[in-house]
Amino acid sequence: MKVEMNVVVCSSLLLLCFAASGNGQKSTSPAIETPAPSPATEYVNLADLLSVAGPFHIFLKYLESTKLIDTFQDQANKTEEGITLFVPKDEAFSSIRKPASLSNLTQDQLKSVISFHAVPHYYSLSDFRNLSLQNPIATFAGGPNFGLNFTDNAGTIRIDSGWTRTKVISAVHAADPVAIYETDKVLLPEAIFGTDIPPLLPAPAPAPAPVAEAPAAAAAADKGSSSSPSESAAPRNIVVGNLVMAIVGGLLMLSW
Ligand SMILES: *[C@@H]1O[C@H](CO)[C@@H](O)[C@H](O)[C@H]1NC(C)=O
Ligand SMILES: *[C@@H]1O[C@H](CO)[C@@H](O)[C@H](O)[C@H]1NC(C)=O
Ligand SMILES: *[C@@H]1O[C@H](CO)[C@@H](O)[C@H](O)[C@H]1NC(C)=O
Ligand SMILES: *[C@@H]1O[C@H](CO)[C@@H](O)[C@H](O)[C@H]1NC(C)=O
């Protein structure tokens, strides 16, 4: 397919080249010339790096079992885009709070959870201030349901996945095109783990009065729904996602 395309393009170009050669050979060269290879950025082998830092052995083990190590390394090799990885230390895996657990996820869900720890672009620590204005930031897990929210509070970078709130503990590696930031928690996506355990809410005084909850209860009753918050999370996210897509679509159309 690509070869065929190239043949077509080349034969069209040949005509142009012949036509142009009448005007002097030099006129054709500058535009067609391939750019000089950029000054060699140091190649970063993610697996090697993760195996000596941390310890990040559990994360690395998941990267390998899901084959995401190849996806991420491929992205790291794309020096013009790069990659930003949020890597939980080994001990973070043992402190995942019940009922969340990685052990009974399907392979696809596990892949989503691990993909959720990477963003397909290199971001230095100083980029997060601007990044926080664009929340939610898309991850490798894809789709509007798998975005991360960042806040930069005087240099402390917090990450909110809806289920997990954590922060960047340290920069393990931060040189374009590869950023690896250590986190003290595993990032659990709301889309898989639901919203029923909001962590670290500033706990507004629980409203025991049934009256206060009446509107929500009534709304739930209207739908004839006995579903848990986690079950209703997905549709809400999809609605929000569609809304965002509609807005983005509208903006794109406007900018034409
Ligand atoms: C990344 O680049 C290195 C060095 O050029 C190469 O050996 C490796 O196969 C590449 N990996 C992927 C997954 O593209
Ligand atoms: C996973 O297992 C835990 C207990 O280990 C359980 O509480 C939880 O509901 C299970 N989750 C799913 C999606 O089956
Ligand atoms: C952040 O955004 C502002 C305005 O949008 C821009 O002027 C500035 O260069 C950006 N800073 C970085 C570090 O990207
Ligand atoms: C992330 O930020 C967006 C935009 O501010 C907000 O709509 C969304 O609810 C946030 N998500 C989480 C999980 O905090």
C-alpha cells in the first residue's frame, strides 16, 4: 500500500522534476531534502531504567506481562513526542485498598489500568502548571473515561484519577523524550473501579436527615434504579465524554 503510494507520488514528482530541471537543477533540491537527523537524543531503555530504579519490579512485571513495555518503548523511541510515565513503587501495590484489587481483573482491564499510567507526550515538571488547565489529560488507556487530572500547587504535582489521589514523589528520569515520575499509589481508573469509595474527601458533615437526600433518592427512584454508584458511573462518564467531544467538534468546526 505504502509502496504503491510512493510509486504514484514519485512518478508525479518525476514529471515535476523534469519540468523543473529546465529552470536549473538547484531549484528542486531544498524543499525535497530530508531534514538532517536531529542531534542524537540519548536512547532510553525503559525496562533497563525501571529495573534499577525504584524498586519498580511489580510495575515492570505488569508492563511485561501485558506487553505494554513494547508500546511504551515504541513511544519513547518517538523522540518528537516522547512519553511520560507515572510509576508506583512496589509497596504501592500492596497498599491498594479493598475492595479494589488487581488480582481479579480481566487481562483487558489490567492492560487499561497499566496504560492509565502513561501519557503519550514528554512533560517536564514545569509543564504541569499549563497541563492542569487542560484536564482531563488523555492517557494510553484511551477514551474520555481514562483521563488523569493534574494540579500544580507551588511545585507539588497532584494526580487525581477519580479513584486515586496521589502526587509525584520524585522524578526518576526527566530528559526529553522520556519522563518517569514516581507516585506513592497505583492509579486506579474510575471507569473500572467505580466511584463508590471517594478517597480523601474533606468529609462534609454526613447529612443524616433523609430530607437532605430526598432529591437524589427521588431521582434514583424515577429511574427505577437500584444500581450502585459505580454502576451509574460509566453512563455519566460517557455523557460527559460525548459532551466534551461535541464541544471539541464545535470548536474544530469554528476554527475552520
Ligand atoms: C527503540 O529503539 C531502540 C534503539 O534504536 C531499538 O533497539 C528498539 O528495538 C526500539 N524499540 C521499539 C519497541 O521500537
Ligand atoms: C475483586 O476481589 C475483591 C476481593 O479480593 C472483591 O472485593 C471485589 O469485589 C472483586 N472485584 C471484582 C470486579 O470482581
Ligand atoms: C503556558 O501557557 C502560557 C499561555 O497559554 C504560555 O504563554 C506559556 O509559554 C506556557 N508555558 C509553558 C511552560 O508551556
Ligand atoms: C477532571 O477535571 C475535569 C475538568 O476540570 C472535571 O470535569 C472532572 O470531573 C475531573 N475528574 C476528576 C476525576 O476529578
